[in-house]
Amino acid sequence: MELLKGLDCLIVQDIFMTKTAELADVVLPASNSAFESEGTVTNSERRVQRVRKALDPPGNARDDIWIITRLAERLGRDWGELTPPRRVAGAQIAQPHARRDVVRAPRRAGRDPVAVPRRDPPGHAVPHARLWADDPAEQGPKAPFSIVVDDPPVDTLTDEFPLRLTTGRRLDSYNTGVQTGGYTSPLRRRETIDVSPEDAERMALAEGEVVAISSRRGTVEAPVHVDHALRPGLVFMTFHFPDQVDTNVLTIEATDPKSGTAEFKASAVRIDKLPAPVAGGSA
């Protein structure tokens, strides 16, 4: 937040007035892409799927494509009216340069067509299937792979820091929880340090007990949650609730030499019980 406050100009496009938006010089109200936008989405299987609008955006909220084209227009670039496709084949899409590269795969089992890059054979359900073809001479080069050497995490486990902390997300509070935090959910709970039943028993930790979690970089406090899905020696926290627990105080900034990804998923920590509160008061 301190870095954002130092910017000469901050423009935020979002569907809620988040803490970041409150700092902005300009806020562009966007539509909710899950319900209020038309277009396509590419999932982790490389499938490009049609998305259809269920609701109109409220108030002055606008679709992402509309906002981007209006910005381009004010910067002297006329991209025309970039509307989402009524059909995938030959349609107008958000990226003008991609029009010539996308063709339509056949409708399958009553579903909407799936768009694939033009370089792939017609009928393929996912992009870039040619990279895994049996005959690379006909379909092009195989997908590239990098040879890596197994290198343990930088933050080594020791007697002082015997537990491996991995950080991640919970479904209900994915990323910042901006799109879900405005609604109540029985799945939502505050930040915890999740431990295996074996570790909880070994350290005499009770469900809900507040403990200190320390790494080589700092200490935070959080209540215990016993998670039967964890193996002994592995503990878990999210980074969803920095106002409750600043989990990233514990993580390490070492990066992977191939990808440059920070090693947030492998920190060495320990858990310490906190002193019991003193009961009673002055006589």
C-alpha cells in the first residue's frame, strides 16, 4: 500500500471499492466477468470456451472490452467496436491480431464451439495439440522441456525450525476474496495454522488455540486448526487475511533459477505455545 500511495497516478478497474481502489485517482467500474460479460475464457486445459452473459452490469459498470477500447480510443488508437463473438468462426474478438489465428472446432455434444489456433488441425478440442503429436515431422516441433536438477528448498529444516510451511489459497477466499468477501459463507473462517493430527498430538495443540509461528524471518500468531488431510511435518497457511495474520512475514524471497518464481511454498517454521493468560486481578 505504501508503494501505491507514492504513485503519481493510480487507475484501478474493479467491481468493488477495494482498499486499492480507495487509493486510486481514477476508478473504472467493471462488470463481473462470471455473470455480466460476453466473450471467451481459456482454462488450464488450453480449452477456449464461449462465455455468455446472464445479467446486465449494474449502474455505470462496463464490460472489460468496452473499457479497454475506450481507453485505446482516447490514446489515439481506433480498434473499432470489439464485440464478443456470436459464433467462434470468423468472429470479432478482443485481440484484433488473433482473428486470423483462430478457427472453429465442431460443436460437441450440444456444447458451444471451442476455438483453437489455426495452426492446429480442424476438430481439435484444445489449442496446441500439435506439440504432442506422434509425428513431429508432420505436426511441428514437440513441446519444449527443460532439464532440471532436484534441488531442495533453500529454507532447510533444522531442530530449531522442524516444520515445512506451505502457503496457498482456500476456495471461498480465492486470491483477495474481493468477489466473495461481500457475502457470508459457511465455508469462510479466519486465518489459522493448519497442522496434522499427529503434530497436534505431539505438540499438545488444541483446536482454536492461539500459537506463535516463527521462521528465520519473523513471527506471527494464529489459532490452530487440525487438518486430517495434512501429513506429519507439513503445516499450511493462506495469505488471504493479512489484516488478521501477515503470513508472508514467514515466507522466503529465494527464487527458482529457471522460472524466477519466489519460493513461498517452502518455508521452515516452528510452532511455540503461548503463555497462558494470568487469571484474576487486583484485590
